[in-house]
Amino acid sequence: MNIHVLARDASSWMNSRPAYWKRVALWAALLAVSLVVGFLVCIQCDGGFYLDEADKILHGEVALRDFRNPPIPPLTSYILAGWFKLFGVNTTTLSLGIAALFFAISLVVAHITKQLTANLLFASVHALYFLIGIAPLWPSFSHHWFNLFFLLLAASALISAFSRQGGVIGF
């Protein structure tokens, strides 16, 4: 079977289904891959200082007053502490946190690609590439992932603003 035949078949399937079910299928696939990648990444996870800071916050200490880890923004520790407060402190919770963060980033990647190309198939491919090709390269519950997530949200907002005003988007 030829790669062009597979691409044509996938494209015709995506174009023949109602938009709602296409999005549901994309979200389900991204969630499943995010869970697998999150758990696999957490096996080799290196981020004990994030866990230590989150634990200190859960015990009433305040970041930058009671403890300080210079290269790490305190918001990461507070987000992780909130996650642990909601779901408990254990490695499974950390794996689910990484999976949730990867899932959120992949959704934003898919949304940006959909905004730029108007093609859900390309959006799916880019989101899956992030999950399979990029996410495992930094195996940690890290502030870098939060920075990427918020940067992509800002980029998506800018793309939406320019496209509503009829501006030209090009790189």
C-alpha cells in the first residue's frame, strides 16, 4: 500500500464525517497517546526539586520567602502543589499531571495548526508529532512545559486576532 493512498483515504475519511465527531476522535486519540507518553516519561522522570517544592507549599511554606530555587519560577511549584492537593501525592498523580500537561499542549498545537491550515488532518498529525516526537525529549514535570503551553496559548490568541481583522498571517 502506498503512502499517498493512505493519506488520501485518511483525508477522505476526515472530510466525510461531521465536524463534531472528527473533533471527538481527535481528542480521544490525543488523550490516549498523552496518557501513554505521560506514564512512559514519568518512568525516567527527573524532577525531584519540583516535588520537594510542591511538598513544601503543601505544608504551608511560601515560595521565594521560605525557600528559593533560583532557576525555577514559583508558579510551577504552586500548580504542582495544587495538583497534589486535588489528587494526592504519589507518582501516579505525577504521571497524570504530566499527561494532562502534554494533552493540553497537544490540543493547543492542534488548534493553532487548524487555524493556520483549516485542515483537521494536519492538525492531528502535528499534535501527535508533539506527543510522540517532542514530549519524550524532556522527561520532567518542568517549568519549560508550562512556558511552552502559555506561549502557544498567546500565539493562538494572536493568530485569532489577526485572522478576525483580516490580517495576513505568514512566517
